[in-house]
Amino acid sequence: MNDPLITTLLLLFLGVLCCLLLVFLAVNIWQRHQAEETLRKAYASLEQRVQQRAAEFQESEAQFRLMAETASDLLYEWDIRTDHLRWFGDIDAALGFAQGEFPHTLEAWQNRIHPQDISKINTLIVHHREHGDALHVEYRIQGKEGRWRYWVDRGAALFDDSGQPYKLVGSCSDVTHMRQYEQALRDNELKYRTLIESLGSEYFFYRHDIRGVFTYVSPSVKQVLGYSQAEFLLHYATYLSDNQLNLKAKNYSQLSIQGQKQPPYELEAYHKNGHLCRLRVTEFPVFAENGHVEAVQGVAQDVSLQHQARLMQNGRTQVLEMIAKKQPLSDILHAFV
């Protein structure tokens, strides 16, 4: 009598167990499907972002290359670990080579650097490998035709997670025309100074800063005013007399310091022995690269004899005019006493 009941209960239990198992399997399958669907969407989203980033990178690289090709400077990327060097911009044309003729390697670049500059460059390269310091150096590099160019190289390092430099990115600027212009100015100034100094006793060449302190005076100042070059390197006002003429001279000098070209003017200065000299000054402002005045330079001519001659001529003219007017001799004498 108990056997059928037990059997029924057992079958019922097994049925419930099977139902639970089926529910568990169904939930598990549904969860796995949901997980797979979520994973598939996440993968699709990730792949889309990767493709988007790749497209953005390609676009950025294309823009970077376009900028490099149209920029006046050359850009480069140097892998410090492999010594692989990539140039952005037309380095071939910059050095006078046909397209693709110049090897875009670190060794080819080093071989073109002036022998007097290469040791400095190699030292900087070694130091940069070890420390990753910023690079800023000027050197000479030879083009295909043999002409030396002046380049200014500026670079900065990229560091890995351990703080070690692994890449250097930078730019090279050709400053050859600027250096040639500066040399031409120095040559012309030397010729100018030589010319002025050769004039001897009547002229001297000078240069003063924007404060008015002389920074250079030619040796001929000794013959004109009696001072040595070292003695004369003071403020220009030190040598001016109290003649009203010098008020205008100071104004002219200040306008020169402000960058305004002035006409020639005269001033009265003390000779070292104490007597007064009349000087005619022709000067002009000197501008720095930033457009600001950095100095004033000019030429001073001793016109003391000419000034005395003018005074004498004016005196004779005045005497003749007074005689022509039949003024008494006492009045004529009184006018010049």
C-alpha cells in the first residue's frame, strides 16, 4: 500500500526536479545569449571607435604631412632606440638634392655637418639619449653643391612610462640669409669704422646704448677730444657744455633712441684739456631683430675751425653794415667788446 505512494511521490519529485533543471538551463541560455549580445555590441562599438581613431589618425597624419610640406621649416622624428629618422618636409630640396636622392638617415645627416660643428652635435646626441633634454643648437650643414647653410635645430623628447626618452621630435630652420646679412653688416661696419678712423683728427665713430652710454668709440676720439677710448665710455651728456645749443642736441639724441632718424646737428663738447669744441653729428638708430632700438651709432666731426670762421665772417659782415650806416666808432667797438 505504501509502495504506490512512494513511487508517486518519487515521480513527482523527479518531475519537479526536471522542471527546475529546464528552468535553470533556460535562464542560463538566456543569460549567455544576453552576455554574448552585450559582448558583440561592445566589440562592434570598440571596432567602430578603433576605425574612427584610425581614420582620425590618418587624417591628422595627412594634415601634418601637408603642413610639413608647405612649412618653411623641416620637421623630423627620431627614434632614439633604433636611430630611425623620419623627415617631414622637402629635405632633399633644402640641401640641393633631387627628390629621393638624399638618404633620409641619421648617418647621412651627420655626414653633412661641418667638421667644426660635428663634435658639438655628437655630444648633444649622446646627452639627449641619456637624459632627453630639450635640444636647441645652431650648426652648419653642407648642400650638394658644396655651399654651407646655417641651420637652427630645436627638439623635444617623448618619454615612456618608465621615464626614459624614446623619441625626439623637432624642427630645423634655415637661417643662412640672416647670418649672411649679419656678416655683411659687420663687414660694412668694419669698413665704415676703418674709413672714419683713417680720417684722423677731424672725425670719430661712436655707438651708445639706449641709455646714452657709449659702448664703442673709434681711436680717433683721442685726436678730436683728447680722451682715450676707455675714458670716453661714459654717458654722452658727460661731455656737453651748458650751451643752449646742447638742449637741441639732447632732444635729437632722444629721438634717435626712440627710433627716429634725425638730420645732422651740432653740439658743443668739452675737450679733455678744458676748451670747447664744436661737433657736427650724423647718427641713426640701430634696430634689433624684434624691431626695437638697441643702440644709436654715428659720426662726429670737429667743425670748431669752421664755426670760428663763421663767427669771424658774421663779425666782419656786422662791422661793414655798421660802417655803411655811419655809426660812431665807439658803437662799433662796443658791439664787439
